[in-house]
Amino acid sequence: MPRLLRTSLALATALALAPVVAGSASPPATESRAAAPALKIRTVAGGLQHPWDVQQAPGRRLVVSERDRARISVVRNGKRRTLADLSNQVWVSGETGLMSLAVDAASRTLWACHGATTGGGNGVRVTRWRVDRRWRSLSGRRTLIAGLPATSGRHGGCRLLLERSGDGLVVGTGDAAVGTNPRDLDSLGGKVLRIHRRTGAPMADNPYAEASSARRFVWTYGHRNVQGLAQRADGSLWSVEHGSYRDDEVNLLVPGGDYGWNPVPGYNESVPMTDQSLPGQQQDAKWSSGDPTIATSGASWVRGAEWGSLEGTLAVAALKDSEVLFMRFDAGGGLVSVTRPRSLQRLGRVRSITSASNGDLLLTTDNGTDDRVVRVSPR
């Protein structure tokens, strides 16, 4: 097992054994606007429609997915070019379509999470491609994992994250608005999964890796609709999740952890996001929106001394509240403060946040018309 992942597991296990404190997920008393540095905000691509993700590629290229158009674009020097039109491969309905991307520049490999139609009906899957040297075409398509549930397209997920060491690909999924999915270990809905990025096999250190059923892919369960994934410098994995009418969440992921969403019978959205009345131990959120939700989405850890007081925070996108929240957590995962820069409250709905190689943040807006990719730099 890689050293970084061992460190992550040790930290997560220690936190899992800590006592649960009632109300520990409440927003902090400390909310700062003055602490943020002045920010430079530049549009690097416009004319997009529901761009779900943006990732960096070699040669100052950015790779962007559009959910409903099912199009992957390459943006370079302000110009957009279509890398792949996947409209004949992607099932689009409601919240589901072409969603998250992951890019390994060194091997010119691209992964995408998207809706798909098979003989058995509609679902969500993760597909891998190779990219040519000029970043103009995809080839060698391979489905790594399929069977992520979908119904109408509601709560289709789906966020991807390449672990920094080893071969892990982390997949955050939605519950497809089916109440039994989140706690059913043999459903891939309402979960965080870990698979081998090349083969799609379960990672050997998954909690249920030796199982013969779908649970061998499961890292955590009891989620409603995972929208963001981020890996901290200490190796720990974090998720961002949509709440019902209350309690959007930021969670520290504990291997085998139950995050407490159990909307049964039926799909009863009045139940708590983290229901402590369930059997066993449920993992409390490290941050919660309370009532009402703000529709938190993508997230990334902020790197670089240029960010000043925001260095080391978790930048979290918000769709409904049209802002970016910078959350500071201590070494044990406790929430310290939240900063909401006014300058990032003018973009409309913010879907995705990615950290560029130089520490800048890349954002996608999700307003439905004339959406864009924005680069945010500390001045």
C-alpha cells in the first residue's frame, strides 16, 4: 500500500474512532470576508452550456465537459475546439449526462463519468480513453465500471478524482433518488467507490475488496448525491454532497464509513442527512449548510503561498447561492472558519473547481446559457 494512502487510512481510522459530538457539523461562528486576498478573475472560455468539469492538460490546454451537449472540448489560448462529440454514446436526462472528467497528462489518458443506455436500460458508467499527441482525438474506449444506477436522471452524480499516489480512481455517485440504494452495499448508488484507474478492478485495500458482489468497489456508503471529491495534502479524501432541503455536507471519508442517508420507506426526504438513529456508527459531516441548502458542488484544496490566508483551505463551489466558500479545517478535520469572497459572488451558479498546476483555481459556471470557464488567481 502506498505510504500516502497508509497515512490517509491511519488518519481516517483515528477520526472514525473518535466520539461523535452533537452539533459538530454546524457552520462556524467565524465567517470572514476581509481575510481573502484580492483576486484576479479571467474568462478563459465562453459560449458553453452546463459545463460540468474542467481539467488541465499539457501545453496550456484545458479539457472541458458539457453535460447536455455530451461534448468534450479542448481550450487553448482562449480558443475552443471539440475533442469528442459523445452524443451517440451518452444518455442525457435531467441531472445526468456527460459529467466529471479526470486527466492523466503523462499517459495521455482521459476518464469520463456519464449516462449510458444499454439493453438493460439507463445507467451511469465510467469510461476511459487514450488521447492522441496533439489532443485532437480519442481512441481505445474502455468501460471501467458500469451499473451505477439511474432512474429519471435525478441524482446521477458523478465526480471523479485521481489519487495522487498509486493507481486509484475515486468515483462519487448519486443515489438515483431510490431510497434503498445508499445503505445497500451491493448497489453502486449513494456511494464513494475506488477502482483501479487502468483496469476498473476494485482497489485491493477497499473495505470489502474480497467480496464477490458489487460491494468490493465500495469505499464509503450512506450518501445522497456526491458532487465533489478532493484529496488533502495529508492524503485524506473528502467529499461534497447535496442535501435535501437542508444540510449540504462536506465529509471526511473514512474507509467503510456510513454517512447516514436512509430515506425510506419510499424516498422520504424529511429524514436527517446523517441519521444517528440508524444501527452502527454514522460519520458526522465536517461542515453542514443547515437549513436551507446552498447546493454545494465541486471542490479543491487551495495551494500556494500567494493565496495568503486562504492557502490550505478547501474551495467549495455553490450552485444555488452562486458563490465559492473557502473552508479551513484543522489537522484533525475540525472546521475553523469559512470565507466567502464577494468577488466570486458575481459569476452565477458555480459547478466545478479544479486546482491548476500553478495554484490558480479553474471554475465552471452552470447558468444554462453562455456559461464559461473562469481562472481565479491571487493578485
